[in-house]
Amino acid sequence: MRQELLSVGIDLGTTTSQVIFSRITIESSVITAIPEVEIIEKSILYRSKIYFTPMKTVGVIDVEQLKKVIVDEYEAAGVLKEDIATGAIIITGETARKKNAAEVLAVLSDFAGDFVVATAGPDLESVLAGYGAGAAELSEQLPEKIANFDIGGGTTNAAVFQAGQVQDSFALDIGGRLICLDEQHRITYISKKINELIQKLGLPLSLGANANLNELIKLTDAFAAMLLNIALGKTLDGETKRLFIGHMHQGLHLRNIMFSGGVAEFIYNGHEIRDMKDVNLFGDIGPLLGWSIRKILKDRPITLLLAKEKIRATVIGAGSYSLHISGSTVIFDDSVVPLKNLPVLKIKNIELMREEIINKRYLFPEEMVAIAFAGERSPSYCKIKEMAAAIIAGLQEFDQPLIVVVEHDFAKALGQTLQLLAVDKSVICLDCIKTETGDYIDIGKSVASVVPVVVKTLLFKS
């Protein structure tokens, strides 16, 4: 049996904002005694034009103007808000650090059905962009790892894939809008993130000064060299390390890279820089940064692959790849969903589950949590009863539904046991969802006997 879901992705970036609508097809089949449900197809139905993210002032998003843009795009696509089954609104890059980012999410939260992927941390943004750019798909065809560098206005977000799976993700304060210019090529903005680098390079860049092409080239060439050294696994200097957001990479020695984001357009399109007019196309140094990266990659021992999507990569990822679905033998309670931004308490030792829950639960005293673990593939009834009792005991001091996410296919048996042992609690028990420590999840209303889940990988870790 097949069913189609309409999904929306809305990406509010440092420089640009976009909307896409996708159709996601799920299919249920009975191969064994247990029905299986999987996502079998994802197709993009509508792509909005690319808007400059509306700002009232530096650091303040124009909420009303942004809402009008999104309302207009829904109308242009012929989509009603109530048609949306799932989706993701993400605020990315430096925009995620704007003063009123939380207000923006609150105002726009009803545009994505039962989901809002809140303010995207750098790792989540990296992964979504990598999927949207096609790096994950291409990595299934090549034996080596592939990294996608998504370079936007405020940040560079990188994800490494091998055999279709994410191997690493990280981000840096490198982007095309860290320096902004007016029409007379005067500098109107310099990000504080790069002040130390500017001083180290000895560049006399200052607000109100006329931008000097050679000085800007030294800066963007330095950014390009940093990205190349990261890709090749070279030892990094202090200036590069300081630009990482939250954490560094796990160690790279790449032979294949691709680029997405607004700056990627100028890596691939051959745009040449002769004077400041060639630089100042959009009031920033984005074209010059793309040109510097293109230069440094010439005659290097690394293959530049073409991204399937460039400037739209993150929003494509948000609209088509943020959704997971549970197995079909689950226990759920639609009266308590949708649930958003649930921290995951990942249990490593099943034998000490009660103790682990008690020790970790107090990390989130004011929040509802989801208990997650892998578990055995086919646990006995006695084992399931032991796990249920441990979960109830671990959460007994907290007034919240029992929310459990497991990797293997025994959620229905575990959920039914939880219901028997804790008759006063609502129970949601989902399987076939893999999570890690530090993840957050959103849980939506059930669709065709399965439950849509957004796993926000490392959302707040950095």
C-alpha cells in the first residue's frame, strides 16, 4: 500500500531564504509476519525563487516581511498549510544567532505541518546541505569518502559521507557575507568572527573605508587555503582552529569534494575577478571567495565534483531528507503529539538502564525526554518486561509521557508492556529509529500506521 505525503522545507539563511515543496511516497508491505514501511520516493514539486533574507537592522530579522514571503510562496505553489504532512523550517548560519531567531520560529511554526526543526545547529545544517547537494547519493557510487562544503553568507558547513552514510560533520565561520559593501564599495560590515584573522594578515580593513581589491583577495585566499588544508588533512594553524564552530573535524584525507551554497555558484561558474565591480555583485565578498577557492583547487591532488544542488542544497535537504519514519508495529498516542525538541537520553548498558536513566535524566530537569537504546533484535518477553520496569522506575519522579525510541523491531511489545505496568501514563514507543547521544527529535502524528520523526543530529551540541 502506498501513501503520499506533502513536505515543505523552509531555509532562512544569513543571506538568502527559500521554500521548496516535496512529495514523499511511503509504502507498506508484508514480507514477513511484520509489516514494513519505508520511504520509497522523494520528488520536488515546487521551488521558490531565492529571496534575500529580510532584515530590519543588522542582527534583527524582519519577521512580518519574512512571513509575507512565505505566504506568497504557498499561494504561488497552490499549497494550503493544512495540506502539509511534514517538513522543516530551519534558521541557518549566522541568522541562527540573530536576536529574534526564536520569535521568527514562533511566528512561522504553523507553516510546516507538525514539524519545526527549530534553529539548526551547525552539524544539522551540514548534514542537510550534504544530502541536498547530492553528496550522500554520490558516495554510494564511489569507494572513497566525499565531503560537501556548503558555503553561505555567514558559515561553511561540511559533511563527510561514505557509502551513503554520514561520517563526520563540522562548521566554520567562513562565508561570503562576513564583509559587506555598499554600492560605492565602502565597507559597511565586518564580522567580529574574523577580526583576529584580519589582524594576523595585517590588513587595514575598517568600517567606512573604501575596499581595496588586493586586501580582500588576501583575506579570501586565506579562507580558501584553510578549506583546502582541512580537506587534505594537513596540520591547521591557530587562525583556522579558531574559526571552527563548537568542534573540529575528526580527521580528513579527502580525494573528493564538492561545494554548495551561494558561494558555490562562483566556484563552478567561471566568474572572473578583474576589479571591485566583479566582486561587489551582491554587496559582499561572496563572488571573490568563490574565485579564490576555484584558483587554489587548480592542479591539486583532489577531485572537484559537481553538486546536484548549490544554493538550494540546504532547503532541499530540509524538505526531502529531514523525515524518518518508524516501523509499523509501534505504540503511539496521537493526543500528546506533535512533540518537538525532545532531548534523547541514549542508554548504552541495558542491564543498568534504570541507573543510567536516573543519572542522565537530571541533565534536563525542566524538559520532557525520550529514552533511546538499540536493544536486542528479538528480546524475550522476560527481557522486555525487565526493560519496561527499568524505564518506569527511572522516570518515576517525572510527570511526563513514557517516550521510548529503539533501533530494533520490538516497539509494540515493549509499548504494550509499558501500558500494562503504567496505566496512568501515555505511551509512545517507536522502533527503526537510530539516534545518538546529544540528538533531539520531533515526533508527529501517525500517518498510515507509522509515525514520522525528525532526528536533529547534534542540534545543540555546539
